[in-house]
Amino acid sequence: SAPLNLDGVEYSIPVELKVYDVTMPEELHFPSSYAIWYDHIVDGEGSYSTELAQEYFWFLVDKKVMPLDPDPSIKSDYKIYVDWLVETQMDNPKIASYGLPYRAESYGEDLRRISRASVMELLTLMAEKNVELREAGDEDADLFKKAFYYLGGIVDEPTGKMIGMVAECDIIIQECKQEIANTYFKGKYPDLYDSCIRVNHVVTTGYNLELLGTETTGGVQTWCPQYQHYNTEAQRQEYYERRDNNVRGEYGEELWWYGCNNPKVPFPTFHLDDDLISSRVKSWMEYDFEITGDLYWCVNIFKVSDPWTIPVVTESVQEGRLVYPGAKYGIYGPISTLRLESIRESREDYECLLLIGNAIDAYNQANGTDYDDQEIMDYLFDDLYDDTAVPERDNAEVFYEQRLQMLEVLEQITLDPAAGIATLNG
């Protein structure tokens, strides 16, 4: 191989590469919602177009995080939006989730709620298109499987009067889903019925007695607390028990999480002044603690004179900026950060862990065994974190040792499931 030439000086750098006999799936399995603030693009790039906005969208997809939604020229017209879902999202293995657009309406004094008419309009168009696709021979078409609602402009981090809006909005979404599922899918397309009914409604809040929901009263359907609100076994059990006891019936309850200005060290962060090991182990926690989705409020805060030299400093450094605008350096679209690359690598680790878990499930089905993947994989997470805190920010070497161990187990369980199970269970 050619040596590295730097400023006229040649350097020879020895490199060893070990390739594991494992094929990573193309499909991404972990839902997320990373918002692009499209009105900020012009501040960083000096121009704006739908094409440039889509560069930002697909750039995030390539980094294995899902943009919340496309730019307004697509999402504002629901028919255009549904066609866009069919053409680019529904069957795309790189797309794990998409947030559904909505419209808000005034409700009472200083409050807003989701417009029932807007929910019915969009879900009807999705259902009609889905039936059309099925009748045309696409037996796997499902526009609802990856969909979720996140009403960040109405009930984000609800307190005070907004507490009541959680149940109000949830009942609207729930009733609309039920009407659409009954009208278009019940009895004929049971899989689409289930997908429609179980479209998540994500609320950025931790466990709160005022927000507990039922099938008839509404409330939080998908909990999305910050990392520190999920830090003890007792805290986690509150969510697990509701999920496992099926308190929302066929609507179910899910558990996402998120970070923002808070929490700070020792919990995971995307802050510039934190070590990258923090964001790298987050997906390991997500698999370990059965988190089913991840939300992040914004990736491109650009409203400063020069995003390249002026950091975002709110309560934390560079919170809300995971990309930089490329125009300054002649690049069409965003430029990544080391933090975003760490998130991408963490997502890839999650897929590896999921492959192991799926192999255990397949082994159980083939052999009549009942190995618990969470239990026998537990040692893979040892020493990486304490609950959801990462107290040792300088433990990169420990992490890479654990990761190599994980890859070795993955290779073994892929080539010889019985031997891999024995290693995990040893």
C-alpha cells in the first residue's frame, strides 16, 4: 500500500484489519425522530430550496437517524405527502420510522390541540392508498407500520394546562385510528388493522400519574422521558408494568427517550464538551433497557452570523447542532460532526445486538428452548454504564474490548447457533 504523504513527508502506518464473517442487514430497525429545522437552512447555506432541504433529509438517513419529517413543500399537502411516503419511505429498508404531519387548532384559552379533521384527512388518504396498493398485488404494502405522531408544537414537555392537552390530543388520534382501521381494514387486512391501531403517539414526558392513559380516557401512549428519568430499576418497572399488563389494550404503550440541554454528565449527551463514548454506548442502553425509539429536537441550529465559528451555547455547548452547512466550503448540503458519526456507529452496534437477539429467538423456535436474550446477553453490557449513567468517560478501551467480544459472539452464533448460545450461556 502507498505510504501517507503529509507536507512532503512520507509516513508508513501499519494497519491490521479483522473481518468478521457476518453480513450486516441493510434494513434499519430502530425508530427515531431527529428534527431538521428547515427555516434555519437558509441561515447557514445562504439559500433554500426543496432540493437542498432533501439533501439534509437524506444525509441524516445515511447516518442512520430518521428525520422527523420532510420539508414543508412535501408535508403541507397530504396527497403529495402520501405519494412521497409510497415512493421513498414505505419500502425503503433504510427508513425505520417517519413522523406524520398534523395541523393544530385553537382550543380554549391559550391552548391548541391537534385538528381532528387533519388526522382524518391524512389517515384516510393513507388507508385508501394502502388498499389500492394491496389490490394491485403488493401484499406487503403497509403505510402505517413505520408511522408515528409527535405533537411537539402542542404538547412538548407538558406541564400545567398542557397536561390536559395530552389526553385531548391522544383521544382524537386514537378515535381517528379506530375509525380508519374499522372502515378500511377490519376483517380484510388484519395486519393493516393492527398497524393502523398501533401508530405511536410520542409525548416528551416521564412517568406522571396525571398522564396515565386508558383506552377510553386517553393519555400518554408512547412515553418519551429524558435519560435520567429511566435510571433505576424501579423507574423502568413503572413503564414495563404498564406495557406488559397491556393497560391500553390493542393500542399498546411504547417507550422512547430523548436528551436535550439536560441531562448532563454522567448521563448520555450529544454536547460538544462531552466524550464521544457517551453517545456511542447509548444504543447499547437502548437494546439493554428495551427502549423502542429515540427523539432529538433539532440537528441544525444555524441562526447565527457564522455557524462554523459561533457555537450554540444555551445551557450546553452545541446542543441542537449535529451538522454544519456545507456552502462555506463548496459542498452542497450538510457536513457531519464527530458526534453524528458516533451516533451512526452506535446505531450499527444496535443492529449487531439485534442480530444476536434474533438468532437466540430463532434457536428457541427451532429447538423448543426458552433462552432469554436479555438475560444471557447481559454480560455484554457489563462495565459500560451504571443504569443509564456513564460514570467513566475515559473507558473507551473497555468499550472496544466489549464490542470485540460482541462481534465474536455474533460471528459464532451466525455460523454455529448452538456454540454461540453456549458461549452466551456460559
